[in-house]
Amino acid sequence: MSDNYPYFYLITFFIPLFISLILTPAFRALALRYGRIDRPNEIKTHKTPTPLFGGAAIFAAFTATLLLLRLFTSFPTGTLHDLRTMLCGGTVIFLLGLADDIKKPKGLGVGTRFIIHFAVAFAVIYAGFRIQFLKPEHIAVIISALWIVGISNALNIIDIMDGLSSGQVVTASIGFLLIELPSESIYANFAAAALAGATLGFLPYNMSEKRKIFMGDSGSLFCGFILALMALGCHYSKNNPLGVYAPVFILAVPIIDTLFVSFLRMRRGMSPFRGSKDHFALRLEMTGMPRHRIVAAVTLFTLFMSVCAWLLTKLTLWPATALAAVLIAVILFILRKLAAIDINNPPAPNR
């Protein structure tokens, strides 16, 4: 099978794309029938009540694809173990998000979500998913758990604008796939291709005005969880030690926004878990920038960061150091400009 891996990766991308395109409107109809609707409020900025359950289509397409591949291909034993662990953990995270979607507008408590999320994180770490370059081992376990829970919730936090979070998932998945292709972590390659295809099939409906659907917490938490695990399966530092930071640059947008809004909220004496309109995307909108341009610009930025992350794994130490320094300087410059936007006196939005 090894000689045909590129062929199987293409199949792994297009099968979930097709399944997701079919299932998303079906789950939209199901959400409408049972009243699983996300309604606008003082924090949520969408205009009209919108059905949830888009995440169910992404989860079903991703899971069905990997199960079909298992039936018709012969994976190495290690790959089977990793994919099985990823699917089991991802299923629990999906159900956690689905329960939160069903209980909206109140949702599950923050404490309940984090307890379950950390329990799943430690379970997959015990199964072998953890940061390999950190020592001692207990530090690696703690940082790995924070990475898994943090990235999962970061994708959920930026799901505030049509196409924003799902666009990040598609672009980041492709970025990981490009970095992973030469590696022996076959599970990560298949997961990246399947997640990109499943999310891309959902994206047209998320961006549609007439058939709009949200992925909900079930989708954003699940996608973030899978991205976090696939990032732990790559080999980044063959050419220089800075390569291990490639996942941080690929996932820079959700990471930066989570840290950015948490810092600003705590500086104002607010809980970082309390919703507010201070996300970077909403700040850009307050400058008069239309939403479709914000989503396009942010997606292109992630594509740029993914290419730079790939370069970071290929360059020798000093060019990689220079590249990382430039990227950090660019990020800090952007954050300074965003923080200067007056969110209390925005202009009329131009949509």
C-alpha cells in the first residue's frame, strides 16, 4: 500500500467532501425540525436564527471515511492504533459539543466541559499522543493536555463569523498534510486529508444565505481536537530544532485570538470565559471591513503561515531563526494595530 499513499490521500479527501455535501442539508433539516437553533443575542452577531448540527455532518463524513478506508486498505498496526484512539477520543469530544448544542442557549457549564475535555486529553496522551521533545515526561504530559484542550477550544472561540473557523480547519489541515507527507505518521496524513474534505463540504452551506447552518460546538470542538492530535504526529525538527514550533504558526489564528481576548478581558476585570465582542475578526469589522473580506484575508494569512511553517521545518537553523523572528514581529505588529481599535465607537458595518 505504501507506494499508493498519495492516491489514497486524494480518496481520503474527496470521499468526506462528497459525504459532507450530502449530509449537511440533512442535518440542517433535522436541526430545524427539533428546534436546535442558534439565536442572535448581545454577544452573537449573526442576523437571523440559524440551525446547528453542521458539526454532525463533519463528524459523520470524517468517521465514515476512515472506517471505509479501514475496510478496503491494510493499515500498519501502529496507524490502526492511532486512528482508533483519535476516533474514540474525537467521538467523546463531538458528543460533548453536541450536548452543549442541544442544551443551548444555556449550554453545559464551563466546569463540566473542561473536566470531560481534560479527561479525554489525558486518555489519548496515555495512548501515546503527546509532545515528544519535552523532558521530563510529566512536563510533556501537562503541556500536551493543555495543547489538546486549548486548540479544541480555540477553534470554538473563533467560530464567530461564517466561514472563519471552518476556513481555518480546511487550511490548517492542508498545511499539516503538506508537512506530514514525507513522514511515517500515516495516521496524521489520513486524518488531515479527511478533515479537510469533510469541513470543505460543510463550508458552502455555512456561507450560504438561504441554506445557512452552523457547525456548532460539536463541530468546532471536534475539529480542534483532531487538529491538535494530528499536530502531535508530525516530525518537525529533522533540519533544525525550531521546526517543532511549526504547529504554532499553522494554528496561529485561533491561538492568538484566544490569548488576545483572554488578556484583554482579564485586563478589564472580566472572566476570560465570558463572551464579548473583542475578537480580532469583530475588531476588523468595526473598521468597516466586510465579513467576506475578513474571512478571505484571515484564510490567506493562515495559508501564508502554513507555507512559512513548512519552510521552518526545511531550513537550517539560522535561516529558520530569521524566519521565525520575522513572523513573530509581524504578529506583534498586527496585534498592536488590533488592540488600538476602539470597540466602543465602531463605524456602521459595511457588509
